[in-house]
Amino acid sequence: MTSILGMTGCALVMVFFGLLMTQARSRSVRVRCVILLVMIVAMFIPVNGLIALGYVRGLIGDMSFTTWLLALLGIHAQLTNRERFTTRDYCGLMMLLIASSLFLYPFTLGLTIFDPYTLGYGSYGFDLALLLIALLAWWKKFNLVVLCLMGGIFAYHLNLLESGNLWDYLIDPISLTLALGWCVEQAFRKRQAMASFPSLADQTQAFTKIEIVTYMFVLVMVLIGYGMASNDEQMFEEVYVKEDGLIEWLTVLGFAIGSLVCFRRVFTLRSSHSMLFLGLSMMLGLAFLFVAGEEISWGQRLLNVESADFFRDHNAQEETNLHNLEVGGVKLNKLIFSKGIAVLMVLYFAVLAPLYSKKPRIAKWVDSLGIPIPKLHQSIACLIMLLITQLMVDSSNRGELAEFGGAFLFTIIVAYPSNHRAF
Amino acid sequence: MPDSSHNSPRSLMHWGVLALVLLNVGLLALTNPTRAISAGFVVEPDLSPRDPSTTPIYESRFVGAGVPAFSHSASMVEISDGRLRAFWMGGGSHEGKSDVAIYTALFDPATNAWTRETPIIQVDDSQRHLHRNIHTVGNATIHKFDSGRLLLWYVSVSVGGWAGSSINMIHSDDDGETWSAPKRLVTSPFFNLSSLVKSPPVRFTDGTIGLPIYHEFMGKFCELLRLTPDGKVLHKQRLTKGRRTLQPAIIPRSETEATAFLRRSDKAPRRAITVATSDGGLSWGEPLILDMPNPGSPISALRLDTGELLIVFNNVPRKRDKLTLAISSDEGVTYDIIKEIESKGDHLSNGFGYPWLMQSSTGQFHLLYTWRRERIKHLTFNRAWLEQNRSSR
């Protein structure tokens, strides 16, 4: 006997997404019922000896109790236009879902020996953590969290899914998708609320044609790279991303455009902004230029020649050390450089940008310095690009693709910042 | 609409919910103890000293009658009457297609002949039993219990290539004539994607099984799955991380020690990798890159009574043009080649690979391997031949 909870979970998700995509909530009661019926019938259409639901199950697997419940609540909301739980209840659950997904999923891809998934096979520590979360949720009256935890653990006791791992009863990638979708929906609702202040809402997060074209361009080039790396790694490395190849020159172009934007800004705003502002914009332009040059290695070669000559002159006898040092020196520089960049990125996107929109004093300071703040969709584009290049592209040269993406996306941020009124 | 119910005084139901929480999680702790308890490996004894024949035997033949046009990834087990039963994936044209099935055939040592192969797992059957769409099947790995029950693990794919694989398990109590419905093993929270099998399982002293598995989606790494005889997953331990290794073959050395030979999966170095454990598989050390070449293909090994390892591998850094039998006394760090089993491959034919080395109860050695992706080749040799060939080199 196969898993009833698993199959019904898939069915509920299928029906919910069907109702969601047809915007059933905004239609008349009769139309809503029709859509529901159509979805239910569609599930049972046989294709090659298997009902359509079986194909959905093959694609998404068995659903956890949380997804089962969220899909059920979603269907109820779509059909009756009423929520059974408050926004606060949902918020608590979604935050918990996102946090636990961040804990679980990255490690499953093999980054470390430690795998939190194994905790679900049996661990007192895990049980204790669940107890504490459940008690906290109960005490603070996050009823939906308590319900999901209790339902999931209860289903685990009864072995209602094919899995013997407690994690699979509590979360799955679809519940994470629902949580992220809910967050996006909440953000849109807030934006609509702010629509009564059009000068604020419209311009800080707007899409321009050039931004959309750039996103498409970067996405296509990255996906071509991904496809190439998956099928013919040699071609990817020796043609696409090679030294002085297509991707490398495009990266140079991206950074060059970025530096031009900065220099033009310095020129046009020279009489209306402070020296500090102009100076920093100039420095940003020079930084872009430097990185563009670095791509074609003139900076690197400069450093190499210098260190080789220097050490050769000063350390003629210890050849082994010299070799190690030189190689070590270049490698060490690169390591510090890349780690430093990573920290700066996190600070920029995840700390400065949110602080800008929350604290007016910081916003004023950032504007006076001329630091461009990314729009939400620009940050998301950067994240997606990073995820695709770092996680999906199967080649040691995936960094070249990320540099290309970064070149154009950073130029976009500088050219069309969220705080454009400061420029 | 504003809701301030979270500020109202607690009702009886709320206290009832608290009791439920404590009961539910309490039950969890009682029935779900920490599973990561080592039980100690069972070191499979080398039976070749009990083989009375002093005449060297070295014979080879093809498995089955060549019914499927494409054959790959074989495993084999000795059944109750001394015959050998082999399992492999075969099909019309290519791996990864929906006409691929898991085939089986029988070998009778008395007549030195194989029966004609029959399919036991087909895509349609799997689809019906697992209630989800199945695109292809592959990689059958067999194990026999002392009770005579046969356990077969195989891989099925619903979406995508081998990176989208999941492991299923079937069992037979009549030496492989009839089989149970498949049971899915859930080994990953990410859509249960990308777990595969290749090498034979190890046994633990408490009766549980350690199935070596590997992942191919994004990360490429190896794990040891701890199972009960009826397929309940107890624990999972990573052998490696990152993207470098696949298809672990684990050979215990003592109750606490074992070596795993790993196929390398990145571009360089093109050499085999081993990891070792000294606590019964609970933790594994740093990967060691051997001198042994590896063109991205799995290795099979057996331990002799002398403690040495008999290893079958592709002794070339690229392609699978050579298949070699070697012996090592230091877990693969150094090795002596006993015989080049196959040495005339060409890049078009995909060479020779996926070895499965085992012993029958008579002490004879049996090796199955993929021959040019068209057939499975079966090689038989004995201890006498081994001693003769290792001393002559």
C-alpha cells in the first residue's frame, strides 16, 4: 500500500497551484467550483497507464505534513476568500520554514561531512530542539507552528510516508517555495499600501527597459554556460570562458561601462554635489576600471613580475622556498581577496540595503556619500546569478561566469540605484 | 483584520495542547533513539584456502544469451543450490531509456553454462508499484542473507538523468524466481534526489546492513546507508564531501576498520581515492589519492585470508581500455599486477568496466564486468591460478 499522505499531499498541492494560477480568488463562486472540479478530474487522467497525479508525484515527491496543511489552507482561502489563521500565525511558520530550510538544504548538496538530515533518523538533540520550538510556539500562541509540528511528528509515529526520516514529515522544498511565495506576496501587499505615496513607491523599485534587457542577457549567457559545462566541459573551459575568450571580454565590457557611468556622473554633477561625493564616485569608477584591467591580467602580471624579481634577487639559494613563496604569495592574495569580497557583498546586500530603507539617518549618510543602493529585484538577480553559477555549473571555471554576471549586474546597480534621487 | 487572541488568557484547550506537545515529543524521544551506534563490521572470510583443487583455473564466458543489445552494471550472488545468479541492466539501445530493464540469469558451475536472461524489473512495473512515473531503471546490486533471502537494490529515475535517481529495494525468498513489490528508500530531503548504488553492502555484527551509496546532483560524494534487513533506514554517514568521489566499494579489515575505494569524478588527478575508518564506519578520514590510475570508473575488491586485497580496476587514466587484476598488501597504496584481464579496448566501444568481484562457497573467485557495453563477461579463477600468477611476475 503506497503512502496515502504522500499522494494526497501531491493532490492538494496540484489543486492549490491550479487555483492560484487561475486567480480563483478573484472570480465568482461558480467559476471557483468549476476550476476545483477541473483540477480534481485532471488529476485522474491516465497517461501511459499512470494517472496524471503520478507524474506530479514523480516530479515533486511526497509532501510533508506542513505542505499538506498549507496547501489545504490555501485551497480553503482560494475557495472561500477567508483565512483560518492570522497573518502573525503564518509569519511565524514561514520564518521557521525558511530558517530550518537554510539549516537543512545547503548541507544536503555535499558541502560538508556534517549532514543535518541524519538528525532526522534519530537524535536526542533534534528531539530536544523540536520540543523547545514547540513549547516556545505554544507559549507565544503561534498556533499554526504548533499544529504543523504536532501533525508532522504524529504522522511520523504512524509512518504515513515512505520516508523514515522525521525531516521529511516536517518540511520539504515545496513548503520552502510556499514560504518564499508568501514573503513575496507580503512584500507586494506592503508596496500596495505604500501606493498612497507614489513618489516613494514607484521610483525606488521600478523596472527600466535596460534593466530587463540586461537581466535577460546575463541569464541567457549564464544558462548557455551551464548547458555547455554540463554537456561538454572541454568546450566550456577552452572556448567559452578561456583567457581572452568571449565571456572574459564581455566581463571587461561590463566593468568598463560601469566605470563610464561613474565618470559621467562625476562630470554632470560636478557643480551640484560635495567633493566627498564626487571623490567617492571617481574612486568607484577607477575601481571598475581596475577590475576590468585585472580581467585582462595587466594588474596580475605587474604583481607577478615584481614578486618574482624581488624574491629572486633576495633569495637566490633557497629555490624551493622561492617557488613555494611565489606560488603561495599569489594564491594567498587571491584567497584573501575572494573572502574579503564575499564579506563585503554580504554587508552590502544584506545589511546596508535593508538599513537604508529602515533608518532615515543612515539613508541620508549613504546618499551624501553617493553609495548606490540596490533595488530589491537587483539583489535578487545577483543572488540567482550566484546560485546558478556556483551551485549548478559543474566546472572549476565557474567563477569566470560569476565574474561576467557580476560585472553587468553591478553596473546596473550603479546606473539604476534604488536611491537614484541622490544622484 | 486585527487579531489579539494571542494576548487573551489561556483556555483549557491551550493547556490540553501543551500536554499533547509534551506527550508527542516525549514519545519521539522514547521510540527514536540516536541511531549512530557502531555495531562493528563483519569481515567476510576468504574461502579460497578450502578449495582443494591444485589445478589452476582461468575461464571466461559471456553471461546470458545476449538478448538485450546493451548491457551494463552487473552484480552476482550465490543461491542456495550453489548456482550463481547475476543481475544487470540491459535494454534496446542505450542506458537511460525507458526500454531498459533489470535482467537476471543463472550460472550452473556443474555445466559451466548460463541460462537465457529474463527481465525482472521493467519501467512499467516499477511505475505501477511505486505510483509515480518512472523514466528508466539501472544499477542493480544484490545481497544474500544467511536466511537465504535475497535483497536487490536498484535505481529508478523519474525526472532528469542519473542525477535524479532514487533507490528502490525488492526481496525474494525463493532464490530470485519471484520478487516482492518495490519499496522506496528515502535518503535525501531534496525531492529524494540522486542516490545511487553500485557496490555490494557490508554487514554489521548486529544484523544490519551497510549499503554504500553515492550522490550525483550538484555535489558528488559517497555515503554509507545503515539499513535493517527489511529496508528501514537507520542512519547515514558521509564518507566524503564536495564533488570529487563516486561509487564507494567498502572492504572491512577488522570489526572497526575498513577501506573504501572511490571512483574519482572530477578532472584531475586521474587517480583512485581511498578513505578509511577505524570506528566501524561512524567517521571516515581524509581522502587519500593513490598512485592507482582511475579514468572515472568504479573499483571492486576482495580481502584474502592473508589480509591482502585483490583489486579489479581500469589501469589507465583515460577511457576504460584496460581491465586489470592486482594484489595489494597496503590497502591499495602499492600494488602488483597479476593479470591484464582485458587490454584491447578502443574508445568507440566504451571498453571494459564496472567490475563485481566475489567468491562462491567453494572458494572460487568470480568476476563480472561490462564488456564493451554490449555483454556482461564472466571470469572464473581459483586460488591455485592466483598463486601461480602472482609468483611468476
